[in-house]
Amino acid sequence: MRDRDKSGSEIKHPRFARAYMRMSKNEERRGATEHRRRLLNGLSGSVVELGAGHGLNFPLYPAEVTEVIAVEPEPTMRAAATEAAEAVAVPVRVVAGVADAVPLAAESVDAAVASLVLCSVPDQDRALAELRRVLRPGGELRFYEHVVALSQPKRLLLQAADHSTLWPRIAGGCHPARDTGAAIARAGFDVQRSDRFNFRSSWFEPAIPHILGIAVKPGYRSPPESASR
């Protein structure tokens, strides 16, 4: 069960959080770490990471990143992320917050990262609008997400899981049949690159379609502060 606190900045789902932190070790060994490395390669300046989980991306941020603001609504994961932030070279500030109200000022960051989170936010369009709001013009959105299949019968199976009451409940609100690439374009981003591939996080799971790429908020981007010195 997922419970939002009265402040609206937390979503409590401790059972899923603990299970995910255990299972993710196998997923990373099977190749997810390399996907994350590709996701973050070349970033610089200030970055907001939406739904940072327990901080798996933190060690992979390039040295050119001046600060990561890691937004995580789940208290169990946020505590683990805070601990992980202390062990990496890039400055990471872990904060409570939800996707539909990112706790940052408009046009305050150079880049945004969405990593296996847009499947589980309650309102994907609103979450993307929030990321667009906090990005400076010309800023990049880096995305790594699992998405609906293009072909049958896998597409139908993912749609059935998405519309069931069981799968989103046991998987932390995950909706595996979202067309996230189309949603990113619909939110006003220019999609520069979107690679599609199948990936299975464990031997007993089916290979799930993923996308990994870069989208840009239209407008001129001034160089990050660290690069202008």
C-alpha cells in the first residue's frame, strides 16, 4: 500500500522499497549499471534526479556535474540514498518531494534525470511538465525507462498487467504499458535520441522493452557555471 503523508512530499511504501533494494543488485549485475552509465555520460552543471531511489546513479555522475538534487518521496529509499550520497565524489543533496510538485524553482537546473521512475508516477504528464519547468532553456532531460512493447503479444500482456489491480500494487505503482517516449515529446521536449532495447532484470522475468535517450527543453542554454570560469 502506498500512503502519501499530509505534507504531500512523501509516499510511503516500505515493503516495496526494501524488496526493490534487494532485487536491484541482480538487475545491476545483468547490465543496468551500464545503462545508467550511458544515461549520465556527458552531463555537467546542476542536475535534478527525479525518484532517485536508493542512489544507484550517484557513483556514475561525471565530475563535471556541480550538484545533484536527488528528489525521492519514499522515506526508506531516501534514507538509503542519503547514506549513498556521502560515499561519492559529486555533491548530492537528497530531498523529499514528489513528481507532481518538484521542490525547485523554475529554470534552476541545467539537466534532469528520470531513471526507471516515469512508469510509477501517478500523473506522467504532470511529472514531465514539472521537469520542464525546473529546467533552464536548452537543458537536457536524460531518460531511462521501461515502456510498452510495439509488437504483439507482448504489448497486450503488458497492457493487461498495467490495467490489473495486482501488478501496480505489488510493484510500487509501476505501469508497464506507458508510451513514455510519446509523453516526453507531448510535454514539449525535443527528443534528440531514443534507443529502444529489451532487457530482463532476472532470468525468470520476460525481456521488457526499455528506452534510453536525451530530450531538450527548447531555448538557448547558457554554459553551466563551472564551464564559464
